[in-house]
Amino acid sequence: MLIVCAPMKSTAQIIHFADKQSIAPLGSLLRAAGDDLRLRILRVLAQDSFSVSELCMIFDLRQSALSHHLKILIDAGLLDRRKEGTAVFYHRALTTGPHQALQEQIFTQLDAESLPTESTEGIARVQQQREQNSQVFFKGNVARFRAQQELIAPWADYSEMSLQLLDRLDRSPLGTIAEIGVGEGWLLPHLHERASRVIALDLSEEMLSLARNHAGHLAGIEFVQGSTDALLASGAAADAVIANMVLHHAPDPRGILADAANLLTPSGTLIVSELCAHDQAWAREHCGDLWLGFMPDELVEWAAEAGLKLEASVFLAQRNGFQIQVQHFQRC
């Protein structure tokens, strides 16, 4: 099947998270997990990220009281935060370090429980407010979207998270990484640092030309024009495949996931960054989107059909009302 190129990227560079924590002691982790409110916060953050003001709305708490609990969760390595404009959004941290198994067990147990009614109602109020904010934010910007697609999904956000997920892999450096829909190639130097060989795939020769201008001087990068099925037909294989903001431009996103899975070596990794489902229909006309994002469970189901299992999910809320999902899958 065919793919379309990833949306044109700006000349942004990756912005590294500024507040990485050292490995949290076990006592901090156990303390953080020993409070009902903090556990509810972690449960609410299962498939979304929220700002402090949004969390205050969900839990009906003053910011001073809530900030105390957020700090404890951050110090314990259970939460991370990201600045978006003037707001700070909190999301579940990627599990890592000597207590990774315990962190993952905490999340697994929490996700098996249903949210209290007051929490689901609070989330609904936040989502309604986000929709209103989104309409206001974009009302005066529609005419500029072709040149400013990063108003929807800043490249640095999901690219940084993709690299963090790659860096969690046991195999380093990787043998081969394939990027589907490379756009202007801004991620290629970072992939080059993490693999002996990089395959840069895009349907557009114009995009590949820009990518060559950016990263063609680096040895070990192979630029390929075509689709995922053509790459499979050539016998290519990769230890990791990256697909950043490609699926909502593809006629057959389900097929792209299947092809990506078939490109992977045994126990290989697929990292997908995508928009979560939204109702901003103007994105089709002004940004060339074929799909209005995807439900996270939808991507997980398609991946499972292709023989992939979910390893990690990160959700990055944007101040404009959109939400990015970064999903890490592994070949079974």
C-alpha cells in the first residue's frame, strides 16, 4: 500500500526536557503510592496529560494543595512535566531504572480499576473547555495552517519522546532504524547517532531532496523513495521503525502498521506518534489530513492484528486543544 509523506516540518530543533530527575529512592516511590488522591491522579493521567488548572478542575482542589501532591509524584519518578507556552502539563513518566518493574505494576493495577464518577465528570468538563479553547485559538489562524502546521503538533514534542523511547531499548546501538515519512529529515541525525544504518523512506522525491540536504552528509543513511510495501519487497528489515505523524495522512493507516510490523526483526520496535481523535474537521482542508486522529485503543488493536504488543504509551496535551499520542510497540 501507499503512504503519503509526513507533514512538512519546520526547522525546529529537539528541545530536551529540562527537569529530568535522578533515580528516585524506593522510599519516595512507596510514599507516593501510599495516598489515595495521588493514586487517583495517576489513574486520571492514564491516557491524557493535564495542566495544573485542569487537574484542579477535575479534583475540585486549590492549586497549592494539588501542587504538593504533584511534586511528590514527580520526585518518585511516577510523573513528568512539559511546558507548553505558559502552561505546564503533567503526564505519566516513562518507567525506568531499578524500580521499573514496581512502577509498571503500580500503573497496571491502577488501570484495572474504574475511575470514580466525579473524576470522569471532571475530565468531561476539561475536555469541553479544551474544545472551546481550541475553537477560539484557531479561529484567526485557519488561513496560515499550510505554513504553520506545528500549531497543531509541535515537531520537537513527539520527536523528543520518540528518542526517549528508543533510548530505553536494551540494544544500543541498533543495527538498522527505518523512518517512514521522513519529511525534511530533521530526525535523521538523531537516529544516525543511535544506529549503524538508517533507512529514510518517503513517497515524495521533493521531501527526500530536502532530507538529503539536511542529513545526506552522514554516512549510513539510505534515502528511499516509495511506499512501505515497496520497501518490504526489497527485502529490507529494521530493528526499529519510526512513524511520526504519518498515519493521519495515509489512505490506509491500518496497512501502514501491518507493513511496519513486517519490516521489524524479531523483537523489533515500532514507535508511532499520532494525533488523538479530534473533531476539528477543517484540518482536512487546511492541513491535508485524511483522518481526524485516532483513538489510542484503535492503534493498539491494529498493532495487535499485525503481531505487535504495546510496551508504553505517552500522551502529550497541547495548549491548542489537540493531543499527541506516542505509542511504543514490540514485535511478539
